[in-house]
Amino acid sequence: MNSSIINKLKSLKYRYQEIELLLTQKDIISNQDKLKTLSKEYLKLSEVVKYFVEWEKKDYDIKNIRMLFDDQEMYDLAKEEYYILKQEKKKLEKKIKILLLPEDPNDQHDCFIEIRAGTGGDESSIFAGQLFRMYIRYAESYMWKTEIMSSSENEKGGFKEIILKITGKGAAGRLKFESGGHRVQRVPETESQGRIHTSTCTIAVMPVRPKTEKEEINLSDLKIDTFRSSGAGGQHVNTTDSAIRITHLPTGNVVECQDERSQHKNKAKALSILSARLYTQKLAQNKKENSSMRRTLLGSGERSDRNRTYNFPQNRITDHRINLTIYKLDEVLEGKLDFLIKPIIQEYQADMLSSLSKLRR
């Protein structure tokens, strides 16, 4: 690690020890707000300080071991121990650097996943339905709750568009890399000559902000229309004008909700989706203006983005952003998305570390 990082870690360690002492003082203990604030900071620092203390010990041991290199009788043993300590120190450095990366405050939030059928007609809608079920199963593996906020079904199966809300700690952080274009290659059931068709879907992942932090929407900027629910039939279709369409006039964003029987509930859902969409667009704009990174792995949710190709004949799935290809498409569609999410998080962290190092030189 370079000297600037070590100096920063030393100051964090000093602050950690300072808080430890403060938390034993009577005037702090009696002040609940101060106690809560300091306890939160103490907990946040604890992991990185723990690894840094271990790193300092390894660094000290390495220096002592090097002093034995001149002793011929101890040389072989010292060389072996030196190699082990260097490897352990390197692993600690990696953990420390990741902990020092700036946190995205949205990563711990819930999120909306908006899946839209793209090119490919009915086949695209069927694929959208498969992606929807894939995310449902992935959410189940993390014990996250799911709720359909809005959906527009296709007569041949699947969805023209569906918006899913996923509630669970860390959902936005793990799923944010899903935004962008998803392409499927397979032989549709309606294809008599066995030709492979290519269809696309677009996914946008939007963090759900707490009520206290939600984007304020000026009601005068909204055009709200009511209409009668429509769809494939069943309980979601009724004879009252309960469906809601909200248009945000400054941006042209349109959100429709018709899954609830109550107009009030549909309006509340539509406003929450609109708020998340406007906030996500604001983040994307800031990222575009302020990005100092060589590249970005975070998709914008635009059709022009190309995240992945799902090739059914070869059971192959490729993430084009990191040139990763695995032959486990069937397992991924069953919700084992971490085969793809973990490598891209690692790549993203590596990019950020690289960017961080350049800024500190």
C-alpha cells in the first residue's frame, strides 16, 4: 500500500481508539443522540481497523524475518515464513482497499426492476417473462420480498412490460448491474424451420429511496389520467376507472398502474415508480458529467446498452462488459444469478481501486 493510504488508515485507527474512549465517558452515555452517533461511527470503523491492525503486525513480522536472511542456518526457514507472511499481507491489503472504497448510499436500499420487451415481438415478451421469473427466484434465494407494481401482459405469454419491487437489504446494490440490454438467441416455438431468432429486452434497476429522501415532485408538473383496467382477464380487470396514468410533463416520463382495484393504490404505486425513475435519471446524468473512470459497468437502462446474450441452443450466457462466458444458462434462469453478479462486482471494485490509485499518485 502506498504511504497516503497507510496515513489515512493510521488516522482512522486513531479515531477508532478515540471513540472507544469516548464511549466510556458518563456525559456521552447520558446523551442518547451522541451515544448513537458515536456507536454508529465506531461500528463502521471496526472492520477496516481490525484488518489494518493485522496488516501492521504482518508488516512488523516481515521486517523481523528479513533480519534472519543473513543467518545461513535459518535462511530456508525464514524464506518460507517470509513468503507466507507476504501472501497474507497482500490478502489483507485487498480487503482493506475494498473497505476504503466510497460507499454508494443507494446500495442498501430496496429497488424497482423494470423489464420491457424490445425487438422480437411475441418472443421478446416471452423472454421478458422468463427474466421476471429469474429475478423472483434470485430474490427468494436472499429472502427478499417481491411485489408486482405494474404489468402489461402479452396475449402469447410473458409481458410487454412489468415493474417488480424488491424489498430487502442490499437489493439495489446487488442488482444495479442488471440495467441495460439483454439479448436472447433461440429457436422460437412458432419457428417451423428451426432458425435461431434474436430478441431483446431492456432492464432498468431503480433504487427506492426512503420516504424522507424521496424526490419531491411538483404536482403542477403532472398530468394524471384515469382509465379502465385492461389485460388478459381475471381479477385484475374491473369495470371502474381505477387504472392510473401519470405523465411527468418536464421529462415526458409516463407511468401506468392498473394492477390494484383501488384508484388511490394505483396512484400511490405510480408516484413511487415515477419518483425512483426521476432519481435514477438524475444519478445517471451526474455519473455522466462527473465520471473520471476509464469505463463504467453500470448500465443506464437504455436499449443501446448491451449487457448479456442468453444463447439457448448452447446453454451459454455471456456478459459482454467483462467478457465472461459461462455454460450454465439453465441454472442462471433458475435464479443462480450470482454466477454473473459476483464477477462483475469484483471487476467494478477493481476498476474503482484502479481509479482511486491514479487519483492518489
